[in-house]
Amino acid sequence: MNTKTNKFLYWFPRILSIILLIFISLSSLDVFESRLRWYEYLGALFLHLIPSFILAAFIVLAWKYELIGGIIFIALGVIYILMAKGFPASVYIIIAGIPLIIGILFIINSFMKKRK
């Protein structure tokens, strides 16, 4: 494969996972719609950001160990599909499809590196 394809396979899942992290983190901003004291905001915001912290840890892991990270991202997508039932297909495509794509790209890049 050429260098452009190698760079794409290296950077695209990383950039896509960071975009997913930002998207998931934005959902925690609904905390500020309620009327709380400042310290209650901090506690509520921390609780809402726990999935983002976990996802950030998975991104760091996937950045270093692509095969393991790819398996984790695929598992995240499958777990979401199994747990969330009754939503429109567009929700599954966005929330579960993106981690599945990220995982597949991490795994492909891992195998491409081993072929070299």
C-alpha cells in the first residue's frame, strides 16, 4: 500500500474517535439546564463525564495497542446495540456505527503494520 493509504488508516480512526469523544462529552452539558448550586454543578458534571473519561482511556489504549483498541471499540458498538432497544435506526448508526467503524479501522491498521 502507498503512504497516503497508510497515513489515512493511521490517522482516521484516531481523529474519528476524538470526534466521538467530543460528541459524547457534549451531552453532559445538559447539567447546566437545571438550577443547582455551583458545587452541585461540579458533581453532576463529573458524573455525566464518566463515560467520556472511560472513552478517553480507551482512545489512549487504542492509540498504543491498535488491535486491542479495535476490539474494544467494536465491543462498545455491539454492547450499545444490545443494551439500547427501541430507538430509530439512525441512533444505532451514529452511536454504535461510529465505534464499529473506528474499531475496524484500528484492526485493519494493526494488520497492515504487521504485514510490513
